Amino acid sequence: MIKRNRHLFPEWFREDVDEIASISRRLRREREPSMYGDEETGTPPDQLYSLIDAEDVLKSAKKVLGMCLRLMKEYGRE
């Protein structure tokens, strides 16, 4: 959806739309196993993911949050 509507955003935001979409896809895909583990093999989440995984996802989420906050500020919706 964001890629289809990139023309609605300021240039600085449009430059990162592909990365934002990629981060969103990755977080969506990993949400269930990160909460419940792999139900087929019975592997719990703490054995599927490491601290490195968590730090990487947190860094990505903070980047997107920062961009969204900047976007909201520019449009006067803090």
C-alpha cells in the first residue's frame, strides 16, 4: 500500500519507501514465530531468535518510527 501511494509523501520520505515496505514485510512475517515459536517443530521463540535478531529489528523499527514522527510533525500532527 505504501509503495502504491509513494507519490503522496514528501521526497525525503519517498526515498525510503522501499526500505519501509521491506521492514514492514519482515516484521509481519516474523511476528507469529517470535511470539509463539515454531509450532510444527515445537521450537520456542528464544531458540529461534537471538539478541542480534532483536537488536536488528529494534533498529529497523526505530528508523521507521523516526521517519513517521518527522512526517507527522511536518503535517502538524504531533
